[in-house]
Amino acid sequence: MPDPLPFEYTRELSQAAGAAKAWPFEEARRLVRRYEKSGYPGQVLFETGYGPSGLPHIGTFGEVARTSMVRHAFRALSEDKVPTRLLCFSDDMDGLRKVPTNVPNQEMMATHIGKPLSRVPDPFSDDYESFAHHNNARLRAFLDRFDFDYEFASATDYYTSGRFDETLLAMLRAYDEVIDIILPTLGPERRATYSPFLPVCSRTGKVLQVPVVERDASAGTIVYHDPETGEPVETPVTGGRVKCQWKADWALRWAALGVDYEMAGKDLIDSVNLSSKICRVLGARPPEGFNYELFLDDQGQKISKSKGNGLTIDEWLTYASPESLSLFMYQKPKTAKRLYFDVIPRQVDDYFQHLAAYADQSSDQRLANPVWHLHAGSPPAATMPIPFSMLLNLVSASNAEDKEILWGFIASYDPHLSAQTHPQLDQLVGYAIRYFEDFVRPGKKFRAPTVREREAMVDLSARLANLGAGANGEALQSEVYAVGKEHGFDNLREWFQALYQVLLGQDQGPRFGSFAALYGVEATRELIAKGLSGELAGEQR
């Protein structure tokens, strides 16, 4: 039986799950329909793939995170009556096509071009059996860091252990049908050499892309010519002596393992269709799944591992929590999204807003709330009293470079808050300081106020003094509004933008009354004085 659900399964939840419109539930319902007539199998298998020619990247995280969300939704829909598994499959038997530019010992690596990644020595150290073993270990550590519930699988292990043998023999028997599926998609030169089987040369250890000149389905063998010697070589297709071309390999895996669900990027739609056809030829049903959109960099270009554009996992986690990244992956998976540093603050604040709303929501509202999916139906309590955007502006105004300075302002605002009582807030403080230093400070541009803006800011400072240090954010905000109206700012947006540009060096900013309450009334008045004197514009911090 599967592990118990991390949430209480009630009749109300069951009804809400059946009607839930969140995309993971829409996907999960496709799995339910897959078996509504035949009944569920012994298990439902979810799968993701990973190419260990490079280190795990943000796309790997996105695929595992999103697949996990569908898996949790399916468990709720099926009332957890059928076991589910998530298999993270490493294609570590692929041949090394080129030496990655970001690894050491380039010359050594170049001597192993063509060999399976699991037979290429690790360029980093002698700690791992191969380059693939090193990257596989990084993958597992990467997934464990996010507490994913998964099983790891190695293509090399599955091929050499015989787990794929039966399906490999089935593919040999269906060789002509597989060829007929693939050849129309290839150019003339490639058609002349294509075979679904890539022999692993016993002489060189390389994965060979060569034509198959003979085949014997009854014996389970193929014959090819050694590309260097020209000699004919007969080899079984079993026992790890061949590897399939990747579209055929995908179908092989689906058929051999009984994969029920696997998603893929939009750029692989044609490959999914071809692999699905091959899977049917092998006598199996292709998995359910959808094609997600790709991520874009700050220039709107598709993110590429080879280009190194966009954002990495480690870069995101330098400035924000894993939960904020999970939220980014949850939202609109079928829409192309910019994945760059400027999206981080919004994701952080949106996460805590969703978390704060969850406690008072009905069952159907909870299933539409992203945090239900991010936390497998059991979100933690919301304990974030200050938004990330506000912390960023506090860092900006205070010029804080360490946590202690920032915590001094926070403690003055609310003595009940401390790093000990609110460790998540303390973590957010650290994120805010790093994010400000690297991305906000370099772009700040202060300006001097106009005559009307100056008069309004002088008036605002006087009114803040009258309100005193104990004034709350609402009272302070009311005075900010009143000053703007009385000084002729028909469009109050212009008044607030003036405050942000003169005092914070940016075009947008926080709710100013709440900011003044957190920063402190006197500190805010001092900031206004610096803005009016030209000190801030002169510093251009």
C-alpha cells in the first residue's frame, strides 16, 4: 500500500477534488479516465528523465516538481487506493557527444568521446566511478535537497541487468514498423544509416551510430560493420550490448516499465508523438502527459544549457526560498515565462500571501491554492509578518549590509519579532540583503524633487512628526494620501512615484505608510530631509 496521504481525506475534500480546476487536478483526471473502464493496475508510475551529460539544472527541478504536483492530485482523486511511484530516470548510457566546457581535464575527456557517460572517467575527481556516476550523485543530492519523494533509475543498470531485454527483443521483432515510423522524419543521409539500435562496440567501448546490415529476431541479434575495421560484427540486442536511439529509447522505457505519466517540453512534441507510436508498436500504451512551455531569459530568448543564459537553481536559492521557486514552476506551466532575477521578489511575496490565505479557505478554495500543491496537501502555518518587497525597501532606505541592522528596525517596529521567534523572517532578511546588493543597488537612481514635490515632502515630514513614533501604517498612509491631494497631485500615482524616486531611487515602491511604520517615523523624516537636501541624489548609492 502507498504511504498515507499527508492530509486528512474527508468526503468534503473528495467532492472538492473531483471538481478542482487547478491544472494538476486536470492532469490527474486524465489518469483517472485512463483506467476508469479497466480498473487501476497494481501501481501508477510517474516518470521524469535526466541527461547526465551536465549537472542538474532548473528545467530538471521544474519537471520533477510539476510531476510531483500531478502525482499528489492523483492521490487525492483516487482516494489513495492505488500505489504510486515517481521514477527519476538518468539516461547515463548515452554516448558522450562533446566535452562540456564547464568541466576540468578537457583533454582526458576528449579521449572518451563516443563512450557511454557511465564509462567516461569522472573529470572532477576519483571519488566516482564515472562522469555519469558523479552527475547522478549530484542529481540525487539535488532532489533530496527539495525533499522529493522519488526513486532513482540508471539506464546503464537497466540495460545491463536485463530489465529491458524482453522489450528490446520485441523491438527487434517490430524493426520494420519502427523504421517506417522514424524514416519519414529524417533527411536522406540520415535515412541511409538509421537504426533504432546503437551497438556498444566491444573493441572500443563506444556507442556506434551505424547501419544494421542483418538481423535475426529468433536469435535476438543484429549485424553491423565496425566503422574502423570494416569487419562485420554480430551482437545480441540484450544485456547492455546495444542502446536504443533516443526516440526508440523513450518508447522502450515506457513499454518496459509501464510508465503512466511523463511530461515534456514543448520542443519535444514531435518526439513524444513518434515515441508514442513506437510504444504502441511494442504492444504498450503510451503514458499520459502534457507539453510545458519553455523558460525565457531577460531578453525573451529560450534558455539554453550551452548558452548559460537565464537563471540557475543555485542562483535562485541565493536570493529566495525553494518554495518561491516551486510556486514559479506551478504557475501557468503552458505559458512561456521569463526566468530571470527580477521575477524573484514577486514569487516570494505571492507564496506567503497564498500561505496566509489558506487557513481560512474552504476545501475547494484550498485545492485551487498553489500551496496545497507545493506542500502535497499539507501546507505549514503562515508566519510571515513582513513582505519581502518591504524588506527590500527597508534595506534600501537603511543602507543595511548585515542582518543586525535590519533586525534593529524590525524590533523597533514590533518587539515581539526576533530571529529566534521567526526564523523564516530571518532567512528572508538575509535574502533581501543579498538581492538588494546584487540587483537593486546597481540600478538605483535618485533625483532632486520639483518645487511642488519639495513643498509636499516638507508638509509630509511635519505631519509625520505630529503623528509621532507610535503611529501605525494606516494612520501614516492616510497622511501621505492627504498631503498628495492637498498639494495638487490629481493623479496620486505621480505623488507616490515622486516619493519613490526622490527617497528610494526607484520608480516603484512599497505602500509608503507601512514602510514608514516599519522604518520608523523619525528615520523616515531623516530620509525625507536627505532627499530634499540633495544628499541622496549626490551619493547615487
